[in-house]
Amino acid sequence: MTKIEWVARPGTTPESWNPITGCSKLSEGCRNCYAERMALRLAGRFGYPEAPHHFDVTGHTDKLAVPFGWRTPRTVFVCSMGDLFHERIPWSDLQRIFDVMVYEKNRKHTFLLLTKRADRMQEFISSRLPELPRHCQHIWVGVSVENQQAADERIPTLLRTPAAVRFVSCEPLLGEVDLQEWLYEWRPVAWGPGPDDWACDAFENGGIHWVIASCESGPSRRPVHADAFRSLRDQCQDAGVPFFLKQIAMDNHPCRPKVVKLPELDGKVWQEWPSSPGKGRCGEGGPTRVAWQLDILGDKEKETDGQRKEKEKVEGGPPV
Ligand code: SF4
């Protein structure tokens, strides 16, 4: 389970899955990285390296098979404690993680991939293009965008990434961002004769289908005016694209700014998701075998239930 608000899609159980943890800073949005702070708390435990290496990119082979144990449909934030497309993660490990996601039994779940390394994600997913339209409708891809520069750099690459649903997470939003030219309303198209044989047209028609926005939290939080969120909300509404407002700070608070989760903005809580591709979206077939060993690191000691629960509590915090 995770408490991340935008993962809590109606009809599914919210989840985070971390076969890889750790990362390195890339841009302004990384300055107060939540995952790094949490990794420090977990240093030397649960497979996290000792400080000062707690945030090194690390493989958790024991986590690879976790999705096979989920019976009911989940919405899964993949690698909430790092960046799945970090350059230190070997291609072979990306293949293995992907194999778990596209395994027939796991296609009832929706996996959300969010990265700042849009180039690497685009390159990797494009390399699996032949199987995508039938087997990967349940894998949504997104980039983090903190300002206009990051949007201009990452979104065009995101749009070249084959996917059923693409999204942008503006967290932490650091100022006004103009997304208008990239927003695109999701539309279903038939790909077979049956009532469930429909998918979306995003494989051929690029665009952003969902926008998440949030202010920064934590002691070094950088303030941003509510109008920056209003602007994003208005852009989404004009384009018919769902908008999710995770949190904003009340900077006029008499003592100190107070961060409010799922706030009202102009009288409404903005908690919208794109609709999911159809039930029969993923077809049959696909991988029948999955490799269980990550190349980046060997097997870890098995953790106890108590240790697992404590770790999940921490990893279930805000996204990065
Ligand atoms: S996890 Fe995300 S925010 Fe943290 S350093 Fe990596 S890319 Fe930056």
C-alpha cells in the first residue's frame, strides 16, 4: 500500500513497487529529494546501503516477484524511491522489470513509470515496440517537470515514447509552466471486433493525457503562487485533460506556510484520472518466463514481516 494520493485510483489498490532504489540529482526539482531523505532513514536496513551511500542505485532482487502476489487490481507507482531509468541501471534489469509488468497475470494492474530521464525511457520502451499495442496498455509513462525548461526538454521525448497513457507530474512545481501545445484528450479506438477490444489512440497520436501538480514539502520548501496551479488547471480544462492537484501551500498562514493535501482550488478538489483502456486491452500471449535475478546486485537476506511493514510505511510517502 502507498499513501501517495494520485496513485489511489478508484477501483484499484494504491501501491508502490521498488525493485530498484537510489538515484542521483539531475535538475532543480531534485534539490530537496524526498527519496533521498527517506533512504537516509533506512540506511543500512532493508537492503539500503549504509550512509553515506544510502542513495546509491541499488537492486532489490527480492522485490522482483512482488506483483505476482497481488490478487486484486492495483495502481502501482514503480520505483517511488528512485528513478527506474537511471543510467546506472543495466538494460538487462530494465528488461526483467518490464517482463514482470507485461506478464499476462500482471496485466490487471496499472503500472505508472515516472522519470526525469525521458531519453532513456524512450529508448528502452521503443526497443520493445512490437509487443506494445497488445501487451502494454496497462503501463502508463510520465515525466517529472518542475519548470518550463524541464518541460521543454523532457516532454517532446515523452511524446515520442510509445504508450497508451502519458502523463506529466509537476512536482515540485516551482513556477508557471505552459503545457498547452502538448495536452491531448484520450480517445478510445477499436483494435478488434469484441466489445472489450478497444484501446486508446495514443500509440499513434502523441499527447499528454493526465497532469499532476503539487507544491514542494519539507523544511526547505520553495514557495510557489497558487496562480501557477490555477494556470495548469485551466490549461487542462481547456484541453479536456484530467488534472490532479495533490497539495499546495497556504503561504498567507500567520505563522508559517502550511501545506494542504488535496486542497480545494476555487471551490473544488481536483482529483481526476484518465479513464483506463478497456478490459481486453492487453490481449493474450506475451512473456511466459521471467528471470528473477537483477544484475545490479545479488539476492538480499529475506526481511521479516515487521521489517517489511516499516519499510513500506516509509516508502509509501510522497513521490519524488
Ligand atoms: S529520485 Fe527523482 S527527485 Fe530524487 S534525485 Fe532522482 S530524479 Fe531527482
